[in-house]
Amino acid sequence: MFSFIFKSLPYLRCVVVSTSPITTTHKLHFLQLYSLSSSSALKSISTTSNQRSFTVDYLIKSCGFPPVKGLSASKHINFNTPDKPDSVLALFRNHGFTETQVSLLLRKYPRVLLFDPETTVFPKIEFFHSKGFSTQDIAKLLSTAPEVLRRSLETRIIPSYNFLKELLKSQEKTNAAIKHFARLLLYDLHISVAPNIEALREIGVPESNIVTFFTNQPRALTASTDRFKEIVEEVKKMGFNPEKMLFVIAVGALKGMSKSNWEKKVEVYKKQGLSEEEILVAFKKNPWCMVASEEKITGIMDFFVSKMGWESSIVVRYPGLILLSLERRIIPRCSVYQILLSKGLLRKKFSLNWMLVSSESQFLNKFVKKYEEEAAELLKLYQEKLNPSK
């Protein structure tokens, strides 16, 4: 019997070392030790398994996690009572977080359920309130960048906030920058941002432009110093004037794409009939025309050239058109344009660009309501194009 047990457990036999024959007494003693060790291990495994099962069940039922997400998150957090997680959830809900925001926050950073709500979470919510953020602002900020909750208030969040306020000269602009990119508060801004700001100052970018740039595009200034200086040099070589606002806008646009992405978009425009010189002209007028996705550029250019019969150079004259929604703006308004054109209701010096970029109320007053008698079908046509599924 003992011989059979030992043969079936070869990985256990290797730990028995003796110069004398193994007696029945030795075997019984060994098996007793193995039995105690196995029992302890199984108990530990069972406890861990139960904790994980409780965690998964809690994440699904109390936090709105899909089963797969709940199982995945349970690999990083474990708890066997609902006390602390319940108190964290209650804190968020009592401070204006919607269920959607709570769920988003927890899916991004489930470890927050293990935080002490009163000493770790609440002081940060209170800090943002003290700086003029509304309840809705704070909920949006923390659900977008929940990692802020794990940063030290004293050694990271407050120093970062003070750095921003010293640079931007106002609480309003500081808050605006954080709303644009809440992850700013995760950085040591003296290391990651200060050198990039200095690089702009050195080439003559006005302080007012730096402030505007940082307020609206704070993420652009978090690039590595080497990469940021490289982008600045590229923008200078393209002929942008550092004293003009377009210079920093171009820096922000290039920061958001790799060199390979730039080349791919150049190829997309070239396939639509533009030369590299024309593409650069368009970029210098509105750098954001290169930020749009390849699919969007292709779709809008195809519509202008194939459906409307316009020259591809229209985007060289008006590169901002690439930023508009094809379905919600360009197609509906161009449908109205075609009707008005066919009825001879448009002036010869009509500005197509203004028609497409004007506000909704301006467009309706100028191009729909104005021609109710001459083209009664315009409003219906426009609404149908806006809502093609209805």
C-alpha cells in the first residue's frame, strides 16, 4: 500500500533523504506531515478562492461590471466583506457621481475600492471643491482620471496645482487646463513641463500664447523634452512664425501624431489630387486638418470631389472643412445648397465655407427660412438629411 502511494507521488519521494532503509514508521510520519501541509494549503486556496468569488460577485452586482471585467479586476483586488467598498461607493454617490461615472471610475481603477474613503478619497474631493471645481466637474475629472486618487495630496496634487496657477496666472485658467487633461496632476510638472515651456520662450513665443496654448492643449506640453524640441524645430522649418498663435497650434497638432501617421495622411491627401506643397499650405492655414483620421479625410474629400463635383483644392482654401462632421454637417447643408443652386437662389459671390461653418441658427435663418416661399421643401429635406434613420 505504502509502495503504491510513493510511486504515485514521485515529486514527494524526492524530498525523503536517508541512508537507511525507509521503514513503515518513517513512511507514516512522512505521510502525516504531508497530510497536515496539504490541508493547510487547501484551506489557504479555498479561502483565496472564496474571497475572489465574493469580489467578482460584488463587482458585478454593486458596481455594474460585466462578468468578464469583474473576473479580470478580481486578479488585482480581493476583499471578503463589503464594508470598505460600500463606504467608498457611498462617498462617490453622496458627492454627485452618477452611476455611469462610478462604474467608469471603477473599471479604470478598481483598487480605489480598497482605499480609506475618509483619509484618502474625501480630502481630494474637498481640495477640488476649495479650488472652485463644481460637483459635476469633480465627478467628471475623477471618473476620467481616477489615478489622481492614488497620488499624494501634499506631495503631488497641491504642488502641481500651484505650478499651474503660477504659470497661467489665474485659478480659472488653471482649472480649465485640468479639465482638459486631468492627468496633468499625475506628473511632476517641474520635470515634465517646465523645460518645454522654456523651449518655447527661448525661440520667442509670447507668454500670452504659451498661456493660451497650455490652457487649451495642456497634454501637448507633457511630451518628453527631446521630442518636444524636435517638434518645435520641425514647425520652425515649415515656416511658422513663433510670434503667431498658429505656431503653438502647429506644435500641438504635431505632438498628437507620429511621423509615420503624418506620412500616411499626406498620402491620403495626395491620392485626392493634392501636391505636398498644397498640403503644407493647408496645414499652415489650419494645422488641425492633419489631425483628422485617414478615414475622415478620405470620406470628406470623396464627397466634395465625387458627389459635389468640386476641385480637391477646396480644402487648401478652407482646410477647416476637414474638421466638420460629414453626416451631421456637410451632407445636410450641401443638400440645401444644391436645391438653392438649382433654383438660382444663390448669389454669384456666395461663400460656401461660411454656409458650412456657420452656427445652426445662422444657417437656418440665412439658407432655409429665408427661402420658405421659393423652396418650401428645404426644411423637410434638411431634417431628413440630419436624421436619415427616421
